[in-house]
Amino acid sequence: MIASGCIDQDSDLPQPYMLSDAQKEAFTAVDPGIFLKNPDGFTDRNILLRGKVSWISYEGGKTALIINLQTYNREPVAVYYQGRLPAEYRGTDVAVYGIAKGRNTIKNTNTGEDIVVPQIFAVQVNPSWIDEPVSSNPDLKIVAESKSLSTGETWDMGSGYTLLVNAMDDRASPRHAWISLEREGKKLDDRILMEGMTYTYQNKISFSIQSISNENLLLKNVRIAS
């Protein structure tokens, strides 16, 4: 087991958001071997790395993860994400889109040894189950062809799920909204979504962001697994 020995207190982290396909092209996939040997050479660059989450914790308003990288002896990197990621991320394969910020020290709780690893501030972390196609779940049923929500509004979606619109910005480009998903009072997900995006949660919920305007969020084709 590897755990973080120190949580970086820098609050000036990139805010989490979902990247469009065009934005993802700006994040260069890095060979893990080169990155681990020389993380300082990638400082302030947009990078994409893939691996498996071995440890996750939430402290001081951000999530800290230890990710063992694929294809390079599964060596670890420290990833920090502004906001909360669900505990279900632990053990999942992930793609991390983020900005490298040099090095950080973590502790191996089995040996007590401090290990210096590369540090990443993530703007998007995609677990494998988010990437599953919506069509792969035959139990998804439409509960609303369209649904309009305003800032601060909570919607009872059915099957125990509720959706909260925390905030939205219809002056930004692209326009985006911050939503939270809960089930029976337990928070499952926090996400910032942009116009035109399709949101999925564990292949159990799906909807598209049709528009964001005049403090109004318009969803379409809302589906929930029965």
C-alpha cells in the first residue's frame, strides 16, 4: 500500500472540467518511462497518462490519488484533483489529463519509505466505467425527453437518484454547468459539464446537455437504469 506523505497545500489548481475531443488533442500522451525519469522536463505541459488507481483520499478540498502507470513497471505518480472523486475510483483503470508540476514525496505505508514521484494536477480523470458506451446497458430507460433546471434546483430523477445544479456560467466559452448526483442522500459524483456533452455515470445514468442560457440548464434524453 502506498499513501501520500504530504498533501500539497497549493490551492491554485486547475479546475476540473470535461474536455472536448478537440481539447484532448492538446494533451500529449507521454511515454511513462521518459516521464518518470524526467518529470521536470514536462513541467507546465498538458499530458495524458494511463494507469490504475492504487490509493485515493480527500483532504483540504481536493482529491489525492496514487496512480500506478501502465507499461512501465506500474510505477506511481501523485495526482491532485480540485474537488471530490468517488471512492469507486480506487482499483479502476484511468486516463489522466493533467498538467505536470514537478515532483512530490509519498510514503510507502508497508515500509515507511519516502518515495519521490512525479506530481500532476488533473483537469480530467476518466475511469474506465465512465467510458463505457451507454448502449451497452439494455436496462437504461428514458425518464425525460427534456428537462429544464435552474441554478440551485434539485431534481428527483427517480430510482432514488437526485440531480443538483450547483452553478452555471452562460457567459463563458464554452458555457458550462456544475452538477452533483446523489442517490438516497449519498453523493455519487460532482462534474462540470459543457454544452453539447453527454454525461454518463457508471453506465446507469445518461443525459445530454442541450443548452445553457439565461441561468437555465436544458437536458435531453435523460435515461436511468431500471
